[in-house]
Amino acid sequence: MRQRLLFLVLITLCASASFAQYTIRDPNAIPLHGEWRFALDPVDAGERGNWYRDDASLNRWEKVTVPHCFSVDPRFQFYTGTAWYRRTFPFQSTPGKRVILHFDAAYYATSVWVNNRKVGTHEGGYTPFQFDITDFLQAESATGALNTIAVSVNNNTWKTTTIPGAKDNNLPESFPGWLNYGGLIRPVYLTVEPEVYVENVKAEASPDLVKGTATLVLKTRIRNAGKQAITPKLAFRVEQNGKPVVLTWKQPAGSVAAGQTTVLEAETVLKAADVKLWSVDQPTLYDLQVVSATDTVRTHFGIRKVEVRNAQLLLNGQPIKVAGGNRVVDHTGLGSLEPDWLVEKDMRLMKEAGMELHRLTHYTPSETVYDWADRNGMLIISEAGNWQLTPRQMDNDTMRTKFRQQFREMAERDWNHPSVIAYSVGNEYLSEQPAGQRWTKDMIAYARELDPTRLYTFASMRLNTLPKKPEDEASQYCDFISTNTYGNHANILKHIHSLYPDKPIFVSEYGTRADGKEGEAGQVTHIEKFLADIRPLPYVVGASWWSFNDYLSRHDGTNPDGTRPWGLVRGDRSKRLLYKAHQTGMAPVTIEKVSWTTGGEGVHNVTLRITARPDFPAYTLKKYQLKVDKMRLTIPDLQPGQQANLTLPVRGFDKTLTVEVIKPTGFSILTQTIDSTNDTRASN
């Protein structure tokens, strides 16, 4: 986030509440939300016909609101091709400033013109990109010059040369398993920068779990758009809960040549009294400001340590096993749009269902998702690009270059989010073949150069074919195993462990559809059987149901109405039976009735045994509460397998009593009904 000098902007863009539904992290950004003109271009006539020119006719162009997903318009639902967006904006630039045009994402291939001149192109539908348009803007005037921006967006990713895209092996289901929702699907905005400005900051916070201190390394990327070399002086401010942290910095001097970009490093140590670790239940964040002359950049970070050791996943030195879900960016009537209210709704539903560790999906969702996860405590494995690329595609230099670009854009956007604990370099490719082995090894090596602070994996479907030796499959190059396994779980997971005994196993996909032979009840039976299979396996550290929500698709096996009903929730987020079953089964705590005795004057003494699960999910419980009616009792801190008895004096509950378990972050994760005569049972 940035804080800039004031400048004259003659645009009123945020008057409508609908525009404010999408967070832009830079508080002083100039949103280009709101009304744009829109037209389809099915024969790719637009560029030849100069549709980008400010004198081109807008007759027959529609009015739409950006962010915009044209695929949710019933008229254009099945359209695959080029679409155009245009708008004007009055803007008066300031000498010595740079004006940057930002796209948080546009699906998929984008070309941009400003004032009749082509600014640039971008390929990739889920990652941010930007252009310096300073030299494209109209000259200054007393009232501000009127500028025209035109954007063409093509959503045709049913090609063998796009990522995601079609396979080149001529299979009928060669296109991706989710819809190619097209448009300017995320915010578009301007920022005004000084000639020397901060492009990006990477905060690497590493705790010493023995001493209680933490080392903070800041890597600040400085862009010098001026004509002379400079030696910038950087200043840093760190706050926690609004209070400044006093720090001493080691900051070697460095220069930036004219027209170049340089990364400058600074380092400090936080004393133990200033270190509060980030975790799932205590998601403590630090605010960071980096100041370079007149430029101030803001971001946040968390201090936490994630590692794998002895087939365990450790968070801050403690083993953690948690469930999760795969969230497809798809909502009835919205397509791939992610307004703030939807992110809040989805992430809250996931958190309260016991979903804490996710391989969210095969591409990069809105950054609002990661901000929510940072504030509320989730662990995320981010994945880029390679969805079932074939061996020929994985060995193709152009495809490799496109993947690296998308991965870099994803990592550079998300590397300060403590919720992001790992990156995945793909999903369900032929990882036992030489091309798959090369891809995994090379892309993880490339990614580690960008961000050596995260764990690395990929989602394999080939381990289900039971390779005989660890070197038979590319998971040998991963920090932990991710496997997409649908059935025969116990046998497959035991075999994977025999191949890679030192690596924890994350079940990156499992599940069954709601329209199977047993219907929605079959999903409940499936998760109960799955839990029975994995709970005896100490090396299974996570399990992510496919999928949290139903979604639309044109892939093989999709229903005639276009849906794939895998979800705990439907496309409109109404809950299935599975939601409650997942919540109960994936809670890290169980409740049993020990006794129910009746005292005088209608008071009952109910004793409950609270157990921290010893198997799955399992982690240390601190500051959890038991809610009974309007009363809250603190549950003693429990290690996995430990128990505590709580006796509650209650009045007005003669036969049944409903209790809830509340996380320290305030989320209700388990609701149980206690019966005065029978065993405890889950509430529906």
C-alpha cells in the first residue's frame, strides 16, 4: 500500500457503492472502476478497425460496470473470443511524476491503448500487471486533459499454447475443468509515483524459537525512472497493534542507475518482548512502512516458522494437522468476480467448516482472499499455471517461459502474506515421465530463487498408480507430498509413505459428488470413511476436499445444466448435508457428556469432557472457549490427546443442552447437543 503526495485528479469514480465492493490495497490509488463501454469482437476486427481510437464511434457499444465478467451475461455465456472495453478520464499529470496503470487481473490475453497508442500486452488471466503510461497521457491543461483508455481482452484459453489451456494430445476433454470467464475481472486503477519509487518490498521475518527473537530482512525494489543515477536513503517503520517497534537497522548503501531497478536489503532483529508469532489461532500481524524520499509504501507481515521434519508439518515448532478445501472462483451470477462481500462469506464459511489448510485452486484468486486469511488465520498453498500440461507442453520453452512469468507475478504479489506457507508448481501432470520430472525439478529451482522462504510441492495424481521407487515420480523434488486421491485412501497413502518416509503427506484433493448414486448422503458417508482411513496415519498432515463450492464447467462429466456438484455448498452458497459433517469431523476437539445431575431449584450440573483430537485434525489448543447459552467458559490449553472436564451449572435445560466451541479468533467451529439421558450428538 502506498501513500503519495496530493495531485490533481478530476475524476469522481467511487460514488456508487458497487464500485467500493472491491478493495484496492493502495489507499491512494485512483480507481478506474465504474462505467465503461463494452463490445464483443468475434471476428477480431477491432484492432484493424481502430476501435481503440478516441474518435472511434461508440454506437452499439454497451454500458457495463468494471470490474466486469462478460461471461455471466446470458447472451455471452458461451462466447469465447475478443471483447473490448473503453472509457475516458480527465487527468492532469504533474512534472517529475510517473503514472502507472494497474490491472489486478484480466482474463486472459490483454492489449492496452492510451490516447490512440498501444501501451503493451499481457498474457495470463489471474495475476496482476501494470504499465507506465506517463508518456502516453495528454499534455497538461488548465482543466485537466481528457484521456482515452481502450482494452481488448481475449478469453480463448482452449489453445495448446495458453496457460491454462488445451492439451495437445487430441483428447475430447482437452480444455480446462473450469470456465474461461472473460473480462476485466478485477480492479483497474492508477497510481502516481515520484521518478524514484518503491516497486515492491519483500519482508522475510524468521523467528528464533529458542531465543524468542526474530530476524527481519527487507528487500526493497527501487525503480529509478529518472535520467541520473541516485543513492536512495530508505527509512523503515514497524508497528504491531498500532504501537511502533523500536529497531536498529543494518542498511548498506546502494545506488540505482538511471532507468534501472535495484533491490536494496536491510536487516534488523526484534527482541523477544516484541515478537508475537503468527498462527492459525493467533494471527498476529505487523504493519510495515518503507519510505524512500517522498515515496511511502505500506504492507504487512507475520512472524512464523513453517518447516517439515520427520514426516510432520511444523508451525512455530509444533506439529499441526488440519483440514482444508479447494475453492473454485465461481459464484452464481458473478462468474469469476470476487467482490469483498463474497470473499468474506466464503472464507468465513470455510473457516467455520474446519477448513484451515488449503490448496485453494489451480490459479491465483483475488488478493483480498489472502488478506482475509492473514487476519483470521489460514494456511494456504498457492498454485500457478500447470493444469495437466502434456509432456510436449512441459518441454516447450515458450510454455516454460509463460509459466515462469505467471509464477513470478503470483509470488511477487503474495510473498508478504504469512498465510501463504507453500507454492505448488502444478496439478495432475504426468509426473512419472521424464518431462514431468524435468518440469518439477526446474520450476521448483526457479521458484526457490524468487522466494526461498516457502515450501514447495505440486499436486500429483500419479502416485495413485503406485510407483515402485521414489525416483519413479517427481515428488522426490518436493518438500512435502501433495496427492489427489479419490478412493482406496489407506492403501495408497501407506504406499506413498513407504516411498517418501520423511515427507509429510497432504491430500490436496479427495471427495465425491452430491449427485452420485447415494446423493448428498453419499458425501457424508464418504468423508466419514475417509477420516476412518487417515486418522491412524500420523504422516497425513492435511486434507483438502474437492471442492468447497459447486462450479460451472464444460469438462467431461459435467451435468447437462453445466454444474459440477462437488461442494459443501452450492453455487449460491446454500449448505449441503456435507457442510455439517465436515465441520463436525474436522473439528480439532470433541465433546462427551460425563454426567448430568439435577440439583435444587431447577439447576443442573452438567460435566463435559473436552478432548483435543490426538489424530486428525490435531494441534495445540489455546484460549478456546465453550459457549453455553449466554455463558462462555475458557477451555484449559490442551495438547493433542489431552482432556479436560468442565462442570456447568445450567438452568432451564431439562433434557437437552446446546454447546459450541469458539476459537480465539471468534469462529464457531463445533456445535453439539448434549442429552440428559443419551449420548452426546451433533446438532443439525
